[in-house]
Amino acid sequence: MNKYNILVVEDDNSVKNLITTTLSMHDYKYVTASNGSGAIMAAASHNPDIVLLDLGLPDMDGVEVIRRIRSWSNMPIIVISARSEDTDKIEALDAGADDYLTKPFSIEELLARLRVTQRRLGIVSGELYSESSVFKNGALRIDYAAGCAYLGTEELKLTPMEYRLLCLLSKNVGKVLTYTYITKNIWGHSLENDISCLRVFMATLRRKIEKNNDGTQYIQTHIGVGYRMLKVE
Ligand code: CA
């Protein structure tokens, strides 16, 4: 039984109906809002587990809705963008959104994004984050206190930069991080050249943590947007 409560923010009735019908069929509970101010009120009064937020709203930009909600809550926000330009998604992610869907999307995509976010919620509310300074994801283990990472029983030989990247991704597991977010966190600024450097470091990091050849993917590339660490089952 699914007990997650979803806030659906969408002014287009046909899209809203598609989403709510899908949610009902999969035992989600939901509330809806058709504009930005209604979304902020519903987020505050219903305290939903996940927000599905259309970016193009009649009264305010969806990014502004994200900023307002983020001023008091970390509830996961999945952005729905009709625009295919990466800049909208990136702006939304940098404002604090967790993930995005681009219209038109399939029901399967919608459900997949919800599952990824639920897994993230499970980790954040679970014991992994509360007391322990050890992060576990599949065969990957990071001992933050000791500053070491392991794949299975083998200690990974990471450069300081790779280790910092790995920690940043793991502390945001399930969430898409933009190039700007990552480079600002790692280097303190985001220059054109930083993104090229980031690609190189990410490639070497991935080779080290995904080398077991068992098909496990820990880091997902979002072309033109950024990277995400996936929660491995
Ligand atoms: Ca819209």
C-alpha cells in the first residue's frame, strides 16, 4: 500500500488529470493546486511528501514557488517543464528542485521519478543519515569520519578531488545536481573551464566506482544539466 501524499501543481487540466489518474491507480494520495500561490499554501497546510510542480504557472514562475517552499521546507520537488531548454531545469534545480520531468512525459517516467524520490526520502528519514557517519549504497561505502571510501571490502584509491565529488553526490543521493552547484561546492566558483574539469574528474571517479562490471550504475549523467548518484537497490 502506498501512503505517499503528492501535491500536484499544474494549471493545464488535461495534464493534471493524467497525473492524478495515474497517482490514484498506484495508490498515491494527492492534493492539487492550479497556481503558484495555491501551491505554496497547499505545501504549507498539507505538508506533502513530494511536490510535482509545473514551471509555467499563471500567477508566478515555478522557480519562485521553489524558492518560497525552500525558505521553510526540504520537501522533495519534482519539476515538470514544458520547455525543453536546459536553462529552465537548471534554474529550477539550482533553486532547490530535486528532479525534473520534461513534457510530454510517459506515465512510466512519472512513476519512475516518484520511485527515485521515494528512495531518497527513505534514506533521508532512515537510520543511514540520522546517527551514522557511514554512507552505504549497494557495494559502495563511505566512511565520512575516516575520509575513506570502499567498494565491497576494497578501499578505493581516490584523489582528494574525486573523494570530495563522491561525498557531495552521496550526501545528495537521488537528487540531480547541476554543473554549477557541483563546481561551486568543489571549487567555490563556476567558470566555463570548471565544467570541463568536472567532466574529467567525474569520468575517472566513475571508472573507479563502477569498475566491478556487474552493471551497477552509481552515477547518472544528465547531459547539459549535471549528475546524480542513484540509490542502488
Ligand atoms: Ca503550465
